[in-house]
Amino acid sequence: MTTLTLTRPGLAELVAGVRDLVDPSADARTTAFAVAGLLRERLPSPEILTEEERLGDPDHYVGHTLHAEESFSIVAVVWRPGQKTVIHDHIAWCVFGVLQGVEYETLYRDHGDHLTEIGRAANQTGEVSGFAPPGDIHRVHNTGDETAISLHIYGADLSAAPTSVRRVYELPVR
């Protein structure tokens, strides 16, 4: 088993808590909701990243892998104003908490030849949410005027997989 952990304030306690909750035989949605409850209690501040990391990149959002092991990974994502993902889904359950700014999310349903928008959420600082495939098709966008930072916990070893994205959707949205 590969384990990567970067030393960060409060990260060791969060890692230990997630490790206690993750059970490979459990339902993915149940695990996501349990981890979301833990993250609500232990949501770190933006200072979990260095000052330089919190700046982000002017060209695209940046993910900083803080911890990875066989059953989960923790990634901090920095979004400058206007930055967004493609429409995508994930290889595993995911939980995220907003540390700074607003992370705007649009949810979609796949109809085979097109997508439809099924929901929107403006996730504010301090808010935590979780989901599990299937039905996790979304796009994340920083629509605010300040840099947004979010902490994502994925039910996958991102030191072994290049990304948490399972599939990118290029279908028309109707």
C-alpha cells in the first residue's frame, strides 16, 4: 500500500478520522455521508495550504494532493475567479468542504444523446457536501471575485490514478 501524507496543520487528525470511517465493503453513498459528517466537524482553514499554494494559477484551477492511500485521498483545490471544470463524473465517492470563497456547482443528468441541468448550488465557505456515483455528473465553477479554496476527499488512491475524473461529458445541454 502506498501512502503519501504531506504535513499540514490538522491533517493528521482528519486522515485518522477518515481512515476509521472508510470500509471497502460499505455502500459508497453511506461512506460519503459519514465522511461529510466528519469533515463538517474538522474542516480546516485555508492555512492548510502554504501562502504560495493559496495563490493558485492564473491559467487553470490547481489541485494539491495532501494525502493518498489505498482507500482514499485528500486534495485541496484552488480556484481563481472564473476558473471551472469540464462537465464530468467521478471514479469513486467524493466529499468536499469550502475553505474560502464560493464553489458554484451545476448538476446534470445524462440522457445518452444529451444532458439536462438538474440542479445548482452555490457552496459557501464552511459548507460541506458529498456524493457517490452514479448520478454525480457536474461542473464546478468559481463565479466569485475572490480565489476559492476547497478540500476534497475521494474514495480512491490518487497516487495510483492520475485523476478522480471517470468520464468527461461533451454532450449538448438541453
